[in-house]
Amino acid sequence: MNLVLTGGGTGGHVYPALALAETVRRRDPAARVTFVGSSAGMEASLVPAAGVPFVGLPVRPPRERSLRRTAAALATCAASLWQAAVLVRRLRPHAIVATGGIAAAPVVAAGALFRVPVVVLEGNTVPGRINRVLARWSRAVAVAWDDAVPHLPARRVVVTGLPVRLEVYAVRRADGLREFGLARDRYTVLVLGGSQGAARLNAAVEEAVTRLCGRRDLQVLHQAGAGWSGEGAAGREERAVGALRYVRVPYLTRIGAAYACADLVVSRCGAASLAEITAAGVPAILVPYPHAADDHQARNAEPLVRAGAATVIPDAQLDGDTLAREIASMLDFPGRLARMAASARGLGRPEAAERVLALVSSLVRRRVARETFA
């Protein structure tokens, strides 16, 4: 198969694409996979690091919600359209899979121009604005949750789950504990502050750690994010806070090892994070980012809360005392933690990448059949 993946700007747009690339290559080592995104986006470093060929376009996402920034982003998108058309014509992919973000728009438009089957991959319960537009140019839309179906063209929507990388759910607990130097006889709380950091969440975690300092049964592994400027943010920090063990890192490159040793996750509600949490089968305390477009993070949390896999602390109510109480309430009732873990596993779709690939393959076969009998 010759596949083009496109999207970017956030980890939620990049990591599902990398998970799909991983699955394609595992099934067919001779397959050709190319990722096309913004040369200024995080995909420009993440994708080559994963060993996937990357082509950068000049398209730039808006960094602020202002008319001027949006107009500038649309101008770079238009400037990238010609390059995307030349690239699609040269690569001649069997299909294009778009994961979202303005970086995907020129490639999807070029794919529609050359009649290449396009699949849009949407991980949020409320589809992003760009993906709602791209869905009109697609042959199919693969969504992570049933909740997303009413927001998209009905005939094109297939519920597949959101692809996650194999390492997310395939690392052994013992290996995860060894990776981070954690103890076997303590509960592990994993905190995901995001790749760029979540200042309010990070501050609450540091305060909660202090309030939980008397617990000898607890250790906290905290991804603070590259954007966090708190004490010790420049590199890995490990210290005792009373009886509690606290490990803080800017970024978790081995996220699967972190999930493997986690008994509880504290996280924002990005699509990729929730897909990983459920695939790994870990209970969660979720703190939706309040300024997300269309309040989609709060909506993303709803399926997990309904199933009993997670609880939610609204951002406005988040502080160290509230977070510490919620963590303690779960750890002090292991039966509750076990039930939540079972519910999370029930929601998880570790086979999502296979489902998306099957959908793409079916569209490619239909195209070949039409061209053969035309």
C-alpha cells in the first residue's frame, strides 16, 4: 500500500497517524507511508523520530484566536495548496488519511482534485471545525466515539476507535516500574500535563503531592510538559516529599512504560490521551481544558464518566486540596479502582488502527475495481 498521512499541530493529530503507520508497516513491511504536515509544527520533529518519511509544507496553524492570525493561517494554507498538489501527483498514493488540523487541508484538497480516496480520522466526541470541513471531501470518516456520529455526514461515518501505538498497551508493569525507578509496592499515579504543559494542572499536582506527603503507599510520576516553568522543569527530578515518592519529567518519550505502571491517571481530555488511557485500561481523574473549541474536552470526558471509568474535576474547581482528596478517595477503596479499570478496558479499542486500515483498504479496492471496469 502507498499511503499519505496528513495533519498536525497537536499530539492528538500526530500520534494516531503514527499508530496507523506502525500498523501498516507491521502488516506490510514493503508499504510506503509518507506523512505531510506543517514544517513548523510538532510533527516536523515527532514524525522523523518515529522513522516515518516527512514532508513539510509552509502552512501554519493560527497561534491565537484572532482575525489577523486566522487570516494569516489561511494564507499559508492557500500557499501550500500548489505544493500539496505537486506532491500528491508525484507520490500517487492509494489513499490519504487526514487526522485534523489546518495542515491537513491542502493535502485533502489535492487528494480530492486527483480523486484519491480520503479518510478523515476524528478522535473527539465533537468533531473539530477543520475536520467537519474536510469530511465533505472525504469518502469516509472514522470516529472514536458514537457521540461524534450526529455531527458528521451519516453515510460516511464509521466508528473505529482512535488508533494508539502498540507500546501504549503492550509494555509489562515490571518493565514500566524499572524504566522510571519506581517501587513495586506503591500505588502509581501518572499525571499527564500535556506536551506543552498545563500550568493550572501542574500547580495543583505539586500542591496535592504536598498534601499527600504522609502516604507511604503512593508514588507520583508527573509529565509536566516542555512549557512548564516551575522548579525542576528543565530535566528529570526525583525526590521524596515526606513519605511520598515524586518523579517529574518534562516529557515522556516512553509513554507505554508510564501507562504500564500506572494505577490511576490524572489528565486533560485530549482525544489521543483518552484513547490511550482506555486502551491501557487505567482509571482516570479528568480535568477538561476549559478553553478548548466547542468545549470539546468536557464532551470527550462524558463517555468515560458514563461508563464509570473516570471522574471529572472541572478546571474552575481544580486545586491541590480537591485533587488530593479525589486521589485518596480512589486509592483508599481498591475495589472502586478495580471496577473503574475494568470499565476503562471495556471502552478501550486497541484494535482501532486495524479497523481504520481495513476501512482504507476497502476504499482502495473499490477504486481499483471501478478503474478496472470503467
